[in-house]
Amino acid sequence: MTTRGCLFLGGRWQAPRDGGTREVENPATELVIARVAEGGPRDVDAAVHAARRAFPSWSGLEVTDRVAVLERWYDELLAVHDELVATTVAEVGAPVVIAREAHVELGLAVLRGYLDASKDVAWEEQVGSSVVLREAAGVAACITPWNYPFYQVLAKLGGALVAGCTVVLKPAELTPLSAYLLAEAADRAGLPAGVLNLVPGAGSVVGEAMVTHPDVDVVSFTGSTGVGARITALAAPTVKRVCLELGGKSASVVLDDADLVAAVTGTVQAAMLNSGQTCSAWSRLLVPASRLAAATELAATAAAGLVLGDPLDERTWLGPLVSAAQRATVAGFVDRAVAAGARVVAGGSARPAPVGHFHAATVLAGVAPDAEVVREEVFGPVLTVQGFDTDDEAVALANATAYGLHGGVWSADPARALGIARRLRTGQVDVNGAAFNPSAPFGGYGRSGNGRELGRHGIEEFLETKSVQR
Ligand code: NAP
Ligand code: MG
């Protein structure tokens, strides 16, 4: 049992002023593994003031000097790689192979991408008679979800800190432990006092105190669309910049000339990665109607072949969902889909294990285009399969949700694939399962949000623009 009784405020580890503590559960064992401090509004106020005090000197450094400090932070994080992996396995329930690659190493690659991209920002630019300066936007409030807790924090802090902002961070209540490792590493790396402040706690208390605080300039939020909309409204009276990274309902479009086995297997893996708790998961498989039966069978076989079990076992690929509530939400989607006529061709909502919040990798066929499970984000290991007759119909189906985060196109013809990618109303598209690029801008269209994280674009989220005429 770990105890994390303090918040990190102004460079010091301090007990909460008006909060309490909260238990953290391991979702695979359902055992309490830690007790963590929870802040309250007075802690947020203290954190914002500490960030405000640190802002002039941190933002006033040369970029290269800021990056030098952040390079030490990167090295300190590398040094605790194994502890980060173990913590991610314990607090998220992520299988150790997924925790290592998709959580910790990808998170580190994102920080690396930000440090390298610091050279690509046009910090000063001549526009006619003006010199245009890019300057840090101020104090940033960063609010992150539980699905990839380490990665999500770095996707914000990397951009904010390179930009010269100072930060108040609220990690998700379910998964605060990796944020402690991040803050401790920053402390050891010599990040100046107040540049990073950590205030775990409830979104409704700590989160709302952050987004309404008059001395916060930028809110960077990753989470659900509903909370994103609420935050936007709460931040409006003080005219904050609000950067939103929200949910998704992404489609993988398999064209008639694609390698069906590679396309379907790749889609199933992407849909089920991290037990489907991935904002950019391809949760809809779209295939030519002539290949629907074959694709459905391939998807069912691929899903059934994913090894579910103990996250500590190197052979496990599918861990539990993060909480009992999340398991109940996912099972509810599956049960309602079946009641509406969907066919379960793999998995289903029954508990596959007596202990832990496990849900089997589930493939649903026979779903109507307007079914709830086709339109709403499930955020669990659930994939629907639909057929289409023409490329136009495929594009129309892919675009037929309010979201627009990610998409996939599979084709033997690169030009045709790019043509379809251009027509998808999403912030990302992978052709033939191409690898994630930790330096390319990541964000959504429509109800998937308005922000862009990672690389140069992610730094620019935290910059203001000033024109000086001479
Ligand atoms: P969530 O409920 O929206 O929570 C996200 C964060 O916001 C948590 O830290 C939460 O605190 C906090 N929060 C909740 N209510 C708040 C309020 N009224 N004011 C301020 N902060 C508040 O989302 P989630 O359930 O953790 O995560 C799943 C969602 O995130 C999915 O929709 C997923 O698609 C989305 N997501 C998007 C991306 C992306 O990059 N686009 C990436 C990952 C996830 P608590 O800890 O108290 O809940
Ligand atoms: Mg939530």
C-alpha cells in the first residue's frame, strides 16, 4: 500500500489545505493499492499563485535553457522507466507489454518530440514591417483522463513547458500515481519551484476551481465531450483559451482492393488496444458488402485470439477496464445493442473472469447505421462491423457521427487511400495500419475537440502571438 499524502505546490510537497484523501484501486485485483491526497479550492488557489509567481522567470528563459532543464526531466523519467511501467500496470490494469510500449515508451517519445520540435517553432518572424513574436500564454490548467495517464500528462506538459507556460496539473482521480512519479522526476531534475504544480482531486471540485480561476490563462483538457462542453462554458466568463481533446467513434475503412486479413486483424487490434479505452480506437469496421461475411468471421477469430488475463503476465494482451463503473457502462452498451438486434460474433457482456473489471473483446454484426452502438463512444473492447457498396457510401458511413478524431483506410493503391483519407472529417487517418507519429499534430474535428497536441503544433497551443511594428 502506497501513501501519497501531499500535493506539489510551489516546489514543496504539502498536505492539502482543504481536501482529504482517496483510495486507488487496482482494476485487475480490485484491491486498494494506494491512498492519495485530494486537493480543494484553496489548494488550487495556492497552486495557481505559485504558477503565476514562477511565470516571469520561466517564460523569460531562452528556449534552449528551458529545454536543457526539460532534458534533465526526460532523463529522470527514463531512469524510473520500470517503476512507471509497474505503476501503470497497477493503476490502469494495462497488461505489462501494453503499459511498456503504449503508455510509458510512447509517453517518453511524445516528450522527446516536444523537446526536438522546440527548434521548429517560429519564435520570431518578420511580417512586412512587423516582427511577430510567439510568447508563452501564461498559467496553464491541465486536466487529464485515466486511460493513458502518463502519456496524457506528457502530451500537455511537454508542449506547455517548452512554450514557457507554468502549469497546474489535475490528473484523473482513478489514476493519479504516475503523475506523482512525473512530478518527483521534475523536482529531481531541478524544474524551478512553481513551474509544475500537482493537485490531484475530483473534477467537480479541483477541476472546476481550475477552469474558473481568474488567474489561469489556458485550459487544456482531455476527456469526455460532455465535460469538455461544461468546461468551455465555465471558462467563458474569464475568456480563457480552452483546448479540448475529446472522445471519438472512429472508423476503419477497408476498400475492395485491400489485404482483408491484414486490414481486419489490424483493425481488431487497434479497437481492443488498452481494452478499447483509447480515444482514437477504431470502433467501427467498414468493409465492402461482398466481403462482409468473410470480414466478420476474421474479426471474430482475431478478437477471440486476444489473450485476456493477469496484466502482470507478459503473454496477456487484454487487461480489465479501469473500474467497475466503466465495465458496467460497456456491458450496458453491448446489452442494448443486442436488444436492438445486433449479433454477438465474439465476446459479449458476460464476465470472463470472477475477479477484476474484465470485459471480453466483443465484435457485433448486424448493426443498423443509426444504432446507439454505432454512433456513441463505448470506450471499451467493442467493435461493430458494417458493409458498404461504394467508396462514396464508405465515406458517408465513416463521417456519420458527431465525432471526428481518427480514421483508417486500407487499400493496395496509395493514391486511392489518400483520396479517401482526404474525405474523412477527422484529425488523424492511418493508411494500412501505419505507425503512430508522436511528433505529428493530434486532435479532433467536431465533437472530438478543437485542440492539437504533440510536436510543434502542441507547443503552439500554449503560445500567444504579438506583433511589434517598427
Ligand atoms: P472525463 O470524465 O471527462 O474526465 C476527464 C478529466 O476531467 C478527469 O480528470 C476528471 O476528473 C475531470 N473532470 C470531470 N468533471 C470535470 C468538471 N466538471 N470540471 C473539470 N474537470 C472535470 O473523461 P474520462 O472518463 O476520464 O475519460 C474518458 C474520455 O476521455 C473518453 O470520452 C475519451 O474518448 C476521452 N479521451 C480523449 C482523448 C483525446 O486525445 N481526444 C484522449 C483520451 C481520452 P475525475 O478524475 O474526478 O473524473
Ligand atoms: Mg469520467
